[in-house]
Amino acid sequence: MIVDFHSHTFESDGSLSPADLAGRMRDRGVRIFSITDHDTTRAYAGLEVDFATVVRGIEINTTWEDNEVHVLGYNVPLADDSLLGRTIAENRAFRRARFSHMIAGVNAAGYTLDESEVLAESEGSDALGRPHIAKALVRSGQIKDVDTAFRDLLSRGKPGYAPSNYITPARAIAVIRESGGVPVLAHPGRLKDIAVVDELAEAGLAGLEVFYPAHDASQRAHFRALAERHGLVMTAGSDFHDPTHSPRGVGMDVEEVDIAPFLERIGATSVLTPPHS
């Protein structure tokens, strides 16, 4: 079964429009998917899909012990005046302040970058971030590619880096649950300390993104066992951003039995293959 519960558009740090991303989902044969832009649900405005089930989603950036932890939320409300809407607006304000600090650091390192150039790369995105700065540097000819920009300027300890200051993962989980959604921890293989899973399970985490392109077989087995121990549902996502930096494309091929508990949790079991009579 091909699913994808983790993908991005140009409303955050992806490069495709919501319609173009949906087209790639269709071409891949995805049966159910979510767009999970960082700290915004704007991709769902006017989105029409007739080939698959779409589950409203979001990826909330959070800060835990000076590290970023990303919490995915499903079946979330879209209203700006909802609890979730107010919370992610707070996160976007943190993003804007961080964005200004990073540009100042890049310029202090001898580059020349204006905020307007970076905003142009964001195409009106609700969630400004390092990829937009990197793309602006590449477009201006000052850096050869995005990877070099991150390595030399925008990673921790480099002149264009500024620490994140988002809400905590426990708060993100609480807000998602209070909003009627299902909170899932994104890409656990990227965590600096896996112990956070134990803490977040106690805080109400509902699921774990076990099936993820960068997770190898041993990691998937480990996270499967971790999910079972804490009673968490398992999810799957490509974390697709754009064709260049996500060459694997959209969609994750998973066993229905593995994803069924999550589908039940979000009320989407209709996409499962009916049992033979």
C-alpha cells in the first residue's frame, strides 16, 4: 500500500505548489496522503484531490533541550483563530526573528544578502527558514549550491546559524490533542537523544514515524519495537520537499497491517483493501 503522511509545499520549505505535489502523489499511485508544511496549513486552501484520501496535517517545529524535535499532527483544524492556529502563529513569529538574525550573520561573514531577496525565495511562505536563505545565496551567485550554504554558513557553529526557539514538543502534543488531532513524532532517526520518545509518550504522543526514507532496516526494527512498547501507532512519510533534494520522490510502500492502527486512529480505514468474503 502506497501512502505518504509527510510532505511539503512552497507554503513552508518545499518548492512545489500544493497542486503540483498532489500531482506527484497521483502519479506515484498514493492512496492516502497528508501535506505537513512547517507551522502552517495554508496548503489546504483550495486544494482539490479526486484520486486519493487527503488527511489534514502539519509539522510543528519544537525545541527540546537545545535541539529541534518535529511533531506531526493529523486531522487538525485549519482555522487561524483556533488554538492550533494561534500556536503556530507564535512559532512563525519565532521564525521571523531567527530569520533576521541569520541574515545579519551571513552579512557579517562577508556576504551581501538583503531580506527582500530571501523573501522572494519564500514565494510568500508562511514559514521562513534556512532553505530560503540558502536558495537566495545560490541565486545571487555567492554560494554554489544549497548544501554548501548549509555546510559553510547555516549549520550549528557557523556564522549564519541562529538557534531555534520554538514551543516545546510537549506543548505541541497538547495543542494537537486539544484540537482533536493525532500527534506523531517525525523522523526519530534524526533525534540527537532517542530518550525524548519516552518522555513524549508520557505527554500524550500517539504515534511514531517508523517508515522514513533515511531509516535503515535496523532503525525501523528498533522504532517498531519502541512504538509497540509505548502503544504508539506507526506512520510512514517521504518528507518530500522538492525533486532536487528529494530524488526518491513521494510515497512510501508499506504493509497495510502496519499502517492500519494509524488509519483507524484518524478514521480513514476505508482506504484499506476489503477482506475477501
